[in-house]
Amino acid sequence: MSTDYTAAQIQTLTGLGHVRLRPEMYLGATDIAALHHLIWELVDNAVDEVMAGHGDRVIVTLNDDGSVAVQDFGRGIPVDAMKDGPHKGRSALDVVLTETNAGGKFGDGGYKVSGGLHGVGASVVTAMSARVDAEVWRDGSRYTQTYRAVTNAKGAGSKGPALGVPDGPVQISGRVPKGPGGKPQTGTIITFWPDITLFHDEHGAALDAQRWSTRIVADRFRHKSFIHPGVSFIMRDRRRGREAEQTWFSSGGVADLVAELVTDRALISPVLSFHGEVRGTTVAMSIVWADSDRDTCFGYANGVANPDGGTHLDGTRRAVTEAVQKYIADRGLLKEKESAPTTRDIFEGAVAVVSVMTPSPQFAGNAKSKLMTTEVAAHVRSVILPQLTAWLEENPVDAKRVADSAVATMRIRTKSTADKDAAKALLARASSARPNGLPAKLRDCTRKNLLGRPTELLIVEGDSAGGTTLDARDPSIQAVLPIKGKPANSIRTTLDKLVKDGSIADLVLSLGAGIGNDFDIDKMRYDRILAVADADVDGQHIRGLLTIFFHRWMPGVLEAGRFFVAQPPLYSTVVRGERIYIADDRAKTAFLEQHPTHKAPFGRLKGLGEMDAHELKTAIDPRVRRVTQIVVNEPARLDSMTRLLFGPKVEPRLDWFLARSGQTLEIGDESAPTARPGDAA
């Protein structure tokens, strides 16, 4: 390595080059979620127009050629020439789409509040795309321009192509359609083709095709409809064989979202809503208490979801805690020497959503995962505290139930319960009886990984499969823990009984991060957990039981995206002398459509325990395997679903299965629909 430090070591990145060099700075990552973040950057810009009072619809279209179009009905990006500054003479459209420090959200004239504030959103999309088409509707005319990443263009270099190179000047390509009242419509349509080589899958491999997910878009649009009541969010899937359209619209705002999250849950309180404005910051907050031991709170700032929370949630928790603590103290609901319930006690079972619109938000990173604006906490508190205090005074029956729930939680927390002590003792005895405190069945990885790949704990169904997995795994990064039979149903049991299950105890000890209230995700010994079970109903049940275990007893594992399930192939066949593996019946049908003359037989793979190491490698080798990452967008909904499917009440579960399958228990009911294969969940 040279010790020289001269001008030759100084790099100058012009235009959008720095975005491609360090995309994580702008997108947070380069995975599938980051790919979809390109859509959100444009959607946030479209919503900014709506918040400024222009337009009432946002449309995302997934096209068959892999591109995505985002359309709003706002004023349309300006297309006239810049009058002064470093970009004097250039079209404003060109500047917005190709300069990271340009936009209409820095001064006082463009937007009062905005979700896309950094002036990088649209230009980042251009930087990460092979092509961008812009269409602007203004003054009755349709303006168009195309930008490309060009390898041999002026400005291209060894680090990559020249980015955002326009095909030519902005063109007028026709007239715009007329809207209500016969007036010409206005708005913007940005269509982009992402450069998929810049993104990778969950294994770190570069994508070879666009991986757009209607579920991800639908989840985002459904939430945005609650945050922006009165606005229609439309998704159009125009990919071949998937043509569909969905619309999301809410009139009740965050209260509608909270009510939906607690559907089919027993409620302690009604759904409460509070609204107000303080020094230009508007606050909309809704909360309900339900029969759960989880605290579920979501925050939005200027229409953007903040999964890591921030000052708006801090203000919400402070206000609710103060109001409930005061109510409890004023009515003498505590015994002598008892401490007041903490924020954690008060929010147990609570589902809350707070949305703020503030003029100058500060976020943690361009992904806007956390709101950092200090004064917002005080603004939120000043809106919620007096309104919640008044509600507690005016609704004594419901208020007493909320207060009693908080006090009961506090007493359970402070009491040294026998089951918690017994669980700790069992785990302590188990760990002390084994070398390094690890289970005897665990075959750890060597952690000698020169490529920096994440380590994985493979939870394998059956001892025989566990032995074969040792031959199929990558020992540098993959540890193997075989489990015998199905793990305990963690919804229906207490902690002390749960850890008596040998498989659960081994899992807790292998991960090394504790359990329940003592669980610390930062202490986990592995980066990922992969459940490897048979591709049958029993295997699905095991994967479900493991999922609810992590949800119930290791909070944060699912939310952090660290739990995966393997999808072993069902079939194998031979093509030109080489054995290939096929995932399922749908993939088999698609294969036969592509190879209509294929004559070789299909072998149905047996259970994991009957696979050889080569066959099992197709399920666990990061280079070829097919896995699903368990993603939790709505913890409250997951909580409701796990209680429905795995809880002690049989009737709601039966009703759910019958509704999904289209079947009935009525004997001789000829009018009942006939279930089709695959209808049941």
C-alpha cells in the first residue's frame, strides 16, 4: 500500500455520481426494501403537492417492462428556465431530476410542510435508474423529457456511466386531458427503470430482474390513506397475467387505522382521537387500550412513516403518562408505598398512532426512519395532555378501566413471580451443565468468514435432518440446531412451562440473548435465524409456532427482519443430464410451459430427513436456496392473528378457517360453495 498522499488520491464526484458510490446514505440500504424506497421518494413528493392543497390522488403503476410510474395531480414540476444561480438557463425540470441540492422545499414559497425535504428524492431515483421519463402537465400542455445513464457520454468515467443525461431539451408533446369543469388537468408523471445491478437480494446477490411487491406497495398506501384522509391512493398492476387495480381511501384518518388494528380484540377503552395545532405543527393522534401485553405505537411525520420513532412519539408517551398518572393519584388508586405505574405499564396493551405535520422536520438520515425535531415533543404533549385529561374526567367508567389496567400491570411487574424465577433457574441449570453454556445439540459455526457474510442459526426439523445439514452447510457462517417434534405453543403457556420444552430451552441458550423482558436483541449470537422444516403441513405448523415464539418472547427479532424460513424444493428432474430442483406445483407448471417437450420424470422430494446433503443444500445454501423473510409491518395485527390461530378460543379460529376455505359445517347444505384446492390458508 502506497504511503503517498497527493492530488492523485483526491476524487471529485460530479452530478449524481456520489449517489451511486454511496447509495446507502440515501436509501438506507441496497436491498429489496431500498429498491421500493425509490417509489416512496416520488410518492412523498406527490403527497407534498396534496398537502399543499393541489390534487387528491396519487397513482403508482407497475408496468410489464419492469418500470414504475408515479403520478400526481398537483401543479406539475416547473419546466421554465432557471432565472439565476449556478443552473441559470436550464429547465427547472432538468434541475429537479438531476441535481441533489435542488427542489421547491427549501424556501418559504413552495410548501408549508413537506415529507421530501432534502432536495434529493427525485434526483436519487434518477441516479439509481437506467432511464427516467418525465411527463409534466401544465398550462394545458404535455411536456416530456427522458434521462438515461449513458456509458459513453461526456462525464462517464471508470467509476460508472454519466447519469441523468437528457435525450434532448424538454419537448411539448401534446395537450393534456380535461378534468372536472372542463379545465385542463395538471400534474406530474415520473416513470423510472431502476438499474437492478445496484440492488441485491437477501443473500447479497445482485438482482437479475425487478422485484416489485404489490404487498409492500399496498401496505404503504393503506397506511398513507389513514395519514392523509380524503386522498385516494391507487395502485395499478399492469404486469402480464397480474392486471389489477386497488384504491385506498380513509375519511377518519388515524382513528380509522387504530380501529382497524384492533379489530376482533377485546377493548378496555374506546378509540380516542386528539387533534390540534401548535406554532405551525399540526398533531393528529389516536389511541385505544386492548387486551394485550404489547405496546404498539406508530409515528408519522409529514406523511412519512418513522419506524424508529422519534420526538413525536416521545411527546405522545409523555402526555399519556402524565395524564394517567395524575388520574390514578387524584383518585387514590394506589396502595401505601406503591410506586406510580411507569410509561411501560400504562402503554401495555395500547395501540397508538400519532401523525404530525411540521414546517422544518429533522430526520435521522434520508430514509427518515426517525424524527429528530426537538420542539415537536413539546408541541405534541401540549395538544394531547389537556384533551386526554378532560376525557378521563368526563368518562369515569372507561377512565377507571384504563387506570386499573395500568395499576395491575405495575403490580405484576414489581412482583417477583415464581414462574419468572423458575424459568431463570431452569435455563441457568441447563447452561451450566454444558460447555460454554451452549446446548449439546448445537453445532456452532466457526465464524471464520473472510467475506463478511452474516452468520446464521439453522433450526432444523428432526435429528436425522440435523445430521445431513452438517454436511450441507457452510460451517464458517452456519450453525445447526436440530429440534425434536413441534415446539410448544408459546401463546398458551407461561414462561416457566415454556422453557421446560427442550427445544425452546436449546433455542434460547443458542441465541444467548435471554427471553421475555430480559431479551436483548443486541446480544444475539447470530445475525439471522433460518427455520428449515419439511415442505408439508407439519412443517408449516412448526414454522408458525417458531414465528409466534419470536413474536411473543423475543420482541424485535421479527421487526428487525432477522427471521427467515427455508422453502425446500418439492420436485427434481433432469435437463440435459443435469438435475435441477423445482420449488412447488406452480413452478412445475411454469417449467412445463417453458419446456413443452420435456419427457424426464419428476421426482417428488421426501422429507428433510430423507434428503441427501446435495438435495438439502438446495434449501440452505445462500447461493441457491429459496427463503422467505418474515416481515412485520403491523405488530398489532400479528398479535391479533397469532391469538386467533394459536389461542385457546376455538370458535373464532373455526369461523376464520371456514371463511377462508369457502366450506361449511352444515350437513346436506347443497347451497354451500365447494372448496377448491389451495383455498384454505
